[in-house]
Amino acid sequence: MHNLLDEVLCARWIENPYYQYLCGELSFCHRLPFDRSSMTRWRQRLGEEQLVALIQESLSVAHKTGAIGPKDLERVAVDTTVQPKAVAHPTDARLMHRAITKLVGFAKRNVCRCARAICAWRSAPPSWSAAIATLNQFKARPAPTQVPATRLGRIIRDIRRKIDGDAALEARFGPLLDLAQRGAHPGSASARPPRSMRYNAPEVECIGKGKARAPYEFGCKVSIATPVTSPKGGQFVLHAKARCTAIPSTGNTLGPVVADMEKLTGVEARRIHVDKGYRGHNHPHRLRVWISGQVPPRHGFHSGAR
């Protein structure tokens, strides 16, 4: 509710008796009964299915107690935002350098002695783009990503040859090799698969923000649905989902989000209020979607539907 970090939340829990009482404590505690890292493990154990079950159970209790009614679920407001990730700007040279570091280190730990991989890693400069930029022959110098792409492709081929035929090593190297392969060949955006912006967090996406001060954001597209009316029990979150579609576009998220929300609540949405970013959306019932700024319907004719 207050958007606190785990460390700050634990420090506030010790000095706040309201937090302790709501967590079920019978007497005031002067030290934490748990480690803060256990909160991260608890969130990882839950997963998406359990979190959806928690939202569904809270809505069921609210419906039984009269805090929210079926009419409140028929008119909803849907919007998207970007859940940012604290990552460095993922340039091509840095991503390839990180892929080489992970592949060679993983090969050493798994007794896969790749002579070419280790040789290429030892001879690699710390920054290819900086080394290439120092060349005086501007027309003759290679592209900043040509040297790391060549070495990364060489390492990938060498590792694939060494683990060929070993099912255990192929299963162990498979996810990391796939991520490295997506960054080894820049090519055109239409010919290559989506590039991984972070190897330790593959869910990070590059999302265009459209502002001069911040053209791009790196994170996950998150969609949230709430009632438009004012329920008796206060405001509720009807649905929340991250990474709704493979393409992080606002209009592509409306159809799957509304379908999941109707399964969760059991009520069909009659009117969906969205902003102008949803123009060209993929919802099947287009007349139910109200985009901000459109002309209201007159005499049963929905003139502003998009």
C-alpha cells in the first residue's frame, strides 16, 4: 500500500503496533520474528496462480458482505503502466559482454572445457565500443558491435559442439544459450526474435514512453482494472497482470485482460473506460469500449467507436 522496500517495511514493522496487530501478534515485539529475505522467498513460492486466487477470494468475501455489488463489476476502468526495473541501459556491446561472461563462467563450472571460449574471453578488451572509437580511420573501423558479436557467436558454436550428444549438459546449457543467441545476431528487428534486455531478468522489455526526457522504459507492462462506480466497501482492484502479451503495446492488452477479469469476477463487463492509448484495441465487443474524448452515442448510434 505504501510502496515500501522489504528493509523499510521490516524496520517500520518493529516500531508500528498497528502492523503487528494486523499480522496477528498478541503482544508488542521488539525484534523481527522472521528474516526479510523470507518475504522474497514467500513471493516466489506463491506464483501467479496463487496471487490470482488471493484476488478472487478477496472479491468473493467483498461480494458476500455487500461491500461490492454486481453493478460495480459491469462498469470498469482499465489502464496500463510500466513496472520499471533497475537495470543499466542495455546497449548491444554490454549485453554481448555479459553473455560472454556468463557462458564462459558456466562452461568452467560444468566441466565443459571450451578452449576457444576461454581464449576469446582472455583476449577480449573490457569495452569494445571504447576501443573501436579510438581508431583514427573512421571509415575503415568496424561497427562497435562487430567484434563482440563475432566472439559471442564463436563461443556459442564451440559450446554447442562440446555438449552435443550429452542430454544432461544440453538441458543445463539450453536456457542460457537461447538467451545468448538472441543477442549474438543484431540483424533487423523483424527478422530476429525479441532481444533480451537483461540476462538475469528475461522478463524485462524495452517499452517506448514517447517523452523527450525518457524515450524508453525498461520493465514490464502491467494492466490494472478497477470499478468506475464507488462501491460501498471502498475501491477494489478487480484484475492485475504483468506481461499481458508478447508485444508490449497498450491496445494489445485489452482483450486478454478483460477476458481474464470476467473469468475472475464471473460478471460480464458492459462498459469499459480506457484512455486514448487503447485506440486500435483487440477487444471483440468494440461498442463496449469507451475511449476518452470520443463523442457519446446518440439515439443508439455509437459514432465514436474505435
